[in-house]
Amino acid sequence: MEGSHGLVHRAAKSACRAGHNEHKQGERTEPDLFRRSPPGRVFSAGLDFDYHFPLFARRSTRQVDAWFEAYRATNLRIFTYPRPTVAAINGHAYAGGLITALVCDLRIAAAGDLQFALNEVPIGIPMPAVYCEIIKYAVGTSSASEMTLFGQVYDLAGAQRIGVVNRVVPPERLIDEAVAWAGAVEPGCHPAYAFTKRALQAATLRAIDDARRLDLDLLASRMTNPGGLRAHARRYRELKGRDHTWEISSQATE
């Protein structure tokens, strides 16, 4: 799960920075493609443990809420972006990195020995309620429950079987294929695409409104509970081969 969000291609930057208001009909025609750059073994490994584990260990619910508000807003902007979004998955996708792929309309992966996991819960991080709704929309409730509750690692065949990956192509064809799908809807049809996407997401967006309240009420306290913080330290030791250096606050604060 530790690593960087090595995203994105032109429209992804715009969507994350300003949301929908800048993207009026006719302003842009290039495809909306999400990929890791430069090519490598990892599409995205999610949160940076050296930053986020110390943040959680301070046990400040206000700081955690502020961090998650920005993180949630970015993924929701991608999820509701009114034009085609395609994730070109060229390597492993874990935790938050996989969520970023799942908020896209289509996910195309390069053939190979790829791994996929939503492994937050087994390392002591609750899956935010808002993301649970998005994951259910992307892969269905049954697959979402299995992935989020047990944190299993799936190979490419398993990821395709449960709906995480929609298409598999040779690595040398990945970007061309993703660009082709992202550009399959010509600009004049973008308003029709935007309406249909919104209609498909309508029930999920209503559920997200309720999920936001659950996250505001409980998420930060669950991310900073002592049992979870001990699990973070164990995971850090497993991945880094050394003990953590941050202090764990003995008392939760606002």
C-alpha cells in the first residue's frame, strides 16, 4: 500500500484541480486518461506510510478529517467527471491506488504478473464509507465486501473475474487502447455521456451523501484507535524492515 500516486494525464490534472466548472462543452477534446508515469511495476501503491502513519499516530481527529476531506474530494471529482475516464493500469494497484482506478469509468490493464488489493482493513485502516459506495458501484456488493473486509490480493485473472479490470491488453498496446476507449465518444456527444453517467450513478450518489455523515461521525476516531495504530507499526516493520520512528499519542484529541 505504501508508495506514490503517480497519476495523471492532462484531464486528470484538471479534474482534480477544479472539478467540472472549467470543462464546458467545446473547451477540450483530448481523451481523459489516468495512468502512472513513468511506466513501472506499480500503478499506484496508495498512501505514503512515512507521512500518513505519523498523521494517524498523532490521534488528532481534526487533522485526519481535514486530510480525508481533500482526499475524498479528489476521488469524487474523478468519479463524477462528466466525460469518459479510463485507468491504464500498467502495474500493481493497492489500496488507495486501486480506489483511484475504480473511480474511473473503465479500467484497462497490461497483461502480466499484476496484483490488486484493497488491503486497508488487515493493516488497521477502516475503508471510508464513501469509498465503500464507490467500490460497490464499480464491482458490485458481493465483490466489494470480499475485497474490503478481507483485503485479499488478486492476480490479474482474479481481478478481471470480480470486475476490477474490464479489459486486458499487451503492455505495448496499453496506452493506445486506453486512449482509443477514452476518445470513443466524440465531443459532440459529451453532454449525452454526462447525463447518462449521472443517471447510472444517481443511487450511488444518494448513498454517498449518507456515507459522508458516517465518515464525519466515526472515520477519524477509527483511523486513530490504538489497535489500528499497533497494526500500522507492524505493517511498517514488515514492509520497511525497520521499526517506526514516530511517536504514538497516548490520548486522542480533536
